[in-house]
Amino acid sequence: MKEPSAKAVINHMLKNDRFSAWLGIEVIEMSLGSCKISMTVRDEMMNGFNIAHGGIAFSFADSALAVASNGYNKLSVALETSMSFTSPVKSGDTLTADATEISLTNKIGVYHILITKQGGVTVGSFKGTVYRTSKTLLKP
Amino acid sequence: MKEPSAKAVINHMLKNDRFSAWLGIEVIEMSLGSCKISMTVRDEMMNGFNIAHGGIAFSFADSALAVASNGYNKLSVALETSMSFTSPVKSGDTLTADATEISLTNKIGVYHILITKQGGVTVGSFKGTVYRTSKTLLKP
Amino acid sequence: MKEPSAKAVINHMLKNDRFSAWLGIEVIEMSLGSCKISMTVRDEMMNGFNIAHGGIAFSFADSALAVASNGYNKLSVALETSMSFTSPVKSGDTLTADATEISLTNKIGVYHILITKQGGVTVGSFKGTVYRTSKTLLKP
Amino acid sequence: MKEPSAKAVINHMLKNDRFSAWLGIEVIEMSLGSCKISMTVRDEMMNGFNIAHGGIAFSFADSALAVASNGYNKLSVALETSMSFTSPVKSGDTLTADATEISLTNKIGVYHILITKQGGVTVGSFKGTVYRTSKTLLKP
């Protein structure tokens, strides 16, 4: 029996991820510990100031964290996250998240995720720490 | 002419907040610098592990940040946020957010928000920093 | 054999903590999961703007995190910390840190620590997450 | 009259920074918005577990934040910082901090700083947000 690929694990995880589906997330690239994903911002994601609710860019980054950290087939859950908001996001904007692994030990992974919009403007910087459980996502 | 009340300002803000409406947020209490809000978690908010996507509790806390910080009628936007996830959230759970002001200067406000579910179990701890612009939300 | 008290565990830990000694930290109160500590800021702690270096208030909060989280006699190390700086600190100021436990599971503890100076002015708000190892600090 | 160089501004700032001097910080490289600095960890920086107190790596990163953000000759102070601790630091270790600017607006700058020890092992990941005042450090 061989280990399932990161791609198989993440496809299995995303198939059941209803909120990431609501966000409209697409995976552009992924490998163990990193990914690039995208989404397009819609009217129903706006806050009371007619810019995207902060929860939208955060949720998008949090999905990138799940994609980057779970490819090892070791169920990983966010313990700690922080996000800097650097530029407003509007309806129609296309967001891209680039996730990079900063550290990985048996129990803990740390990831940095940069969120940009079209034109390459940074809209947010996210740091996330996951706890790596001993459960698998797909049976080997 | 007199200043609009915090309640009038926040009602105006929330009236246009489509994503908070999608979340199903209700304001239980609010005054200048603090609030208590609630929401009920739904199936479409689940992630690939059948627990609530981290973005849901974060978005809920971020709405509490907007309610607590904007009652002064000084448009305030999140600069920095951090969230600790301490217990999983499931579909059907009722969440409550309690926001407290930790510091307020002319330009910057800092808030601590505790998220609990039914039974008083803490599911998250959120810290948010807002930049206070010179724009009003409602004309005096 | 009985478990050592939180006080005995923390006294043992602090006896060897050379940097907390350099800071001049005194424990005012402590129990399982919480503490109040104080220190006085000195000239050699200033940065290039003649206010206390940000590392001073952070280090002070980080010591409070160690005191609050290690009393269970389960060696606990910081995984994640965040700090908001809300008011400048000067030489001669007396700082107080109040640590509160927000969540505690077998492996993870989350603490909120408020830093004030004389007059009760908040100078910082700190959130820290520790990983609880299976090592003891004192033999039972 | 011409603007002072970033190097002149930072040298002026560090000349008065007593706590960075206590840490033993040396600037290896610096330009507007970025820097690389180093320091060697000493016995008096240890905590009660005989590893470096968390405040040491944080303080080191916070000095890197000051060096990277103040070269514009616009006095900048930390509002918000977060730090992930990924590997223990011991006495004798040589630390290097690499600071990168993630976003810069008129009032706010966001920086990511990676802390490594000899051998390139990551010991911490720091994110810092500064408020950019209208004061200068050196007269033009």
C-alpha cells in the first residue's frame, strides 16, 4: 500500500468543504506545504461600508492554510492565526493567496500566506499555526 | 444638531452589511466600545472536516469588532486581527461574541473579543486593532 | 507522594530564570492559570527614541505567560504570541501584568495578559498560546 | 537641503538604542524597508528552562522592525506584533533576522521578519505593523 498523494488528499478534503465552495475557491497550484489558490469577490460578501467584510479575505487565507498543511495526510487544524489588512477589497476583485511553510515539526506547522488582488496589490498578510493530529484524511 | 447615538450609527452600518446578514448576526447588547452579538451556525458553514470553517468564527468576531468600534460615528477599519481557536464549532451551535475595548486613542482602538458557544464553552479568543478615520457614518 | 504546589513549581522555575531576574520581575499573586507580576523600567531598557524598547513590555508579558501556565507542573512553552502596544513606556515606570487563562486543554493553553503602568493606563495587550509538554518541572 | 540617507537615519537611531546595544545587535545589511541584523545569545538571556527567554528573539525581531521601518526618516512605532516560536534558542547561538516590507501606506507599514540560527534553522516568524508618525528622526 502506498501513501495517497497530496493532491488526492486535498481533493478529498475540498470535496466536502462547503464554505470554501461558497467562497468560490479554486486551487491553482499545490504541493506539500504550499499552495496558490484564487477566488472572485461577490456583492454578498460586502460589509456595511461596501467593501469586502474582513472575514472574506481571512476565510480565503484560512482555506489556503488548510490546503497547504493537510497534504501530508495528517489532519491539521488551525490553533492560531493573525491577519494584517493592508488594502480594501471590492466586489469583482480577484484574490490570490500564496501559502509558504515556515516551519514543520511533528505536532506543529507554521505558514505565511500573502493575499493579493489583481495588479499584484497586497491586500493582506496572514500567519497561521496548525496542530497536526495523528488522524489521516485518506486511508493509505 | 446633535451627534447620532451609537445605536443609530450601528443600525445604519449593519443595514448595509450583507455578509453579516448572511452569517445571521443579531445584536444582543451594544454601547460605545463594547457589544454582545450572536449567530447560529449552519451546514453551509462547514469545512472539509465537518466542523465550522475557521473563517466563520473569525468573521463573527470581526463583525463584533465593527459593532464595538464604530459606535463613535468615526469610520473605523480593521488593521490587525489575531484569533486563537480553542474548541471546534459544529452545525447548529449558537455562538456569542463579547467585545471589550482595551485601548482607544484618536487614531487607534484595540478590542478583545471572546467567542463562546452554548454552555459557555470558549471557542475562540480574538484581538483586533482598528484605524479610526476622520469620516462619519451618519451625518450629525 | 503529593503533587508540588503551583507556588513551589513557579519558585523553582523563576530561581533559574536569569532574564526575568535582569528585568527585575516580582510575583505579586499567582495561582493555577493566572498571575499578577510587576517590574520597574530602567534606563538601559530604552530604545533609540528614549522610550522603552518594545521587547521590554513583551518580555515582561512573556514571563507572566510562563508563570501563569507552568504552575500545573507540566512544562509549557510559548508557541504563538501577539502584542498590541497602546501607550509608550518610559524609564521609571512601574509595569503590572495580569494574566488570565482563556482556554486549557491537555496539549494547549491560551492566556490573555493585560499590561498597565502606574495610574492604571493600559500599555499593552498580549495573547499567548503554549504547548503543554509531558515533562514535569518538579518531581512529585 | 537633501534628505538624509536611510543609513544615516538608522545609525542615528541605533546610537541611542541602549537595549539593542545590550542585546548586541549588529546591522549586516539595510535599505529602505528591509534589513538583515544579527546577535549572539548569552547566558544572562536564558529563562528558567535554560533556553533563551522568548523575549530575546522577540526583542531582536522588534529591533529589526525598527531598522527596516525607520529608514524613511519618518518616526515609526510598533502598533501590533505577533511571533511564532518554532525552535528553541540556546546560549551561544547566533541569530539572524531578515526583515521584508509587505505593505507601506502613508500611515501604516507591515513587515515580515524571519529569525534563523546558525545552520539556517528557523527559530521564529514575526509580523509587525508600525504607525508612521509625521516626525523626522534626522533634520533634512
